[in-house]
Amino acid sequence: MLARIEAFAGACTLLVAAAVLALPVQAASPVLDTVKSRGAVRCGVSTGFPGFSFADSQGVCRGLDVDVCRAVAAASLGDASKVAFVPLTAVQRFTALQSGEIDLLARNATWTYARSAQLGLTFTAVNYYDGTAFLVARSSPVTRVRDLNGATICAQAGTETLLGVQDYFSRNGLKFSPVTFESIDTMKAAFAGGRCDAMTSDATQLMGIRSTLSAPDNYRLLPQLVSKEPLSPAVRAGDDQWANVVRWSFWAMVNAEELGLTSENVKTQGASSTDPNVQRFVGKSGDLGKMLGLDQSWALNVVAQVGNYGESFKRNLETIGVERGLNRLWRDGGLMIAPPLR
């Protein structure tokens, strides 16, 4: 028996050694190489979604998704401004990514099983936890979702929204008549014109849409959410290194908030802190940048030029009345968590 155990242990040792020797080196990234050669990240965003991707009065694109695009540019090119924004409708977005028209899709897309399994995409990291909600006129007698039984509901084509709504209505023995629109502006105009009893979308999108209506106070959100909608940037499947660049560019923003690093203090903290987590973050120790084919200061560049997740949330979403809620850091009772940088 002892001989068999020793032989087994010896065989295991040999297998482990062989496995260690066979560990793959980080593969080259065709997309990262193209981005570096081009000098810009082509990022697909929405055609207008306050809080996530929206041109301000100066024509500058701003939003939570926009900040993901800029973080990727800061990490991969050292300059957050080197982004070519490509506005896409919900119908266009996945085709544009599949065809190579864009390098990255950051367009409030829900991470689902079917999209992961069938579309040839890799979702990288949830940058916002949302849920399907309903917007109605303040004068409407509707006070809860069940009151929409038999209602006409406006929705955007090419999204998962209607499937979640249909699931909820079917589960509760309710019926509704959907009216779909490819353009958010067309949907908004139809709803404001009284064509639909309610409009449905992610709760945050509805808050953004309401903020752009001529009389926002004339509309209200129903209090219930009928589905979970984890929103995530996506890349084409098959380039693991690029997927890692995108996910860690965003996770750098989350880790920075946890470490207390902001756009204002990351350089000074990085220069003086003895915290090994901060030293790795700013590139003073370890080879984290080299692992992804990036500069050692990639994470420092992300935070210095874009900010941490909390900063991005505050300037883009709190300004339209969105609370952190589920998107608080894990230590604050939320769902937002990033693997450690080590």
C-alpha cells in the first residue's frame, strides 16, 4: 500500500511539474495591436442616453459608458481622449461589434446567456446593475405594474426589455400590446404624444429619458422592477487579452475607489504610499502592465484621466437623480466588486 501511495505521489509531482512548464504565455492581441497602430479605440455607444452616453451642450460625449471607453484608451494608449465614438442603435450594436467596425461596445447592453452563447461576444464586467421599469404620465391612474394589464406599452426594438416584460406579464396572467421603435427619440416622442399608456426600459434609461422631456415632472416611474439587467461592455470573442484589457480598465476604476484613489490624489498617493496595493496599482512594484502588454502606469493613467468608479457615477448619474443603490461598493452593501490587483 505504501509503495502504491509513493508511486502515486511521484506521478502527481511529475504531472504538476509538467503542467507548470506548460503554462501558456500571454497570447498576442490582434485588437490591441490594431488599436495601438491606429492610435485610437473605436467604441460603440448609444445614440443618446443621459447618464451613460450623451453629447453635452458643447458636443462633448459624456456618461458612465463613455468613461469605460476612455478608461480603455487611457490604459492601452496612455491618453483617455484617444477614442472614436461610434453611435449605434440597439439593432445595430452587436452587428457592428461582430463585423469589426468597433473594438469595444459600451452601450448599456444586458449580459445574458443567449448573447454570450450565440453572438460570438465576450461580456467583460458589469459596470451597472439595473432592472426593467415603467414610465407613466403623472396623471395616469396606474400605480403599480399590475395596473398595466391590457395597456399599450412603448419599447425599444433590438433589446431584451420586451422579453423580460413578457415573462413578468405571462407569469402574472397579464396582457399588454407592445409598440416598438428602433430610435429612442422616436419612442420618446410617441410616448409623450400619448400613443402608449407606458414606456418600458431599464430604470436608469427611463430616468434619463424623463430628464430630456419638455415637462419632466409630468411623468413618474412605477416603483417596481420586473427583471434584473446587469449591463456590461462587450468585445468580440476570441481575443482574451483584449477582453482582459477592457475588463481591467474598468476594474481599475472600482479598485481605485476602494483604495481611496481619485483623479485628484492618485499621483501624490502613488508617490508616497507604502501600501503594497497602491504601489502595485500605480506600477511601482510588480509587472501588472507587462502581463497585458500595457505600460506599467496603465491603471494610474485610468484614474488620473478618467477617475474612479464613484467619481464617474457622481458626475454622470447623480446629476440626473440616480442613487448608487446596488451599484455601491461591496463593502458598502452594494454589488460592485472587482478582483484584487495582485
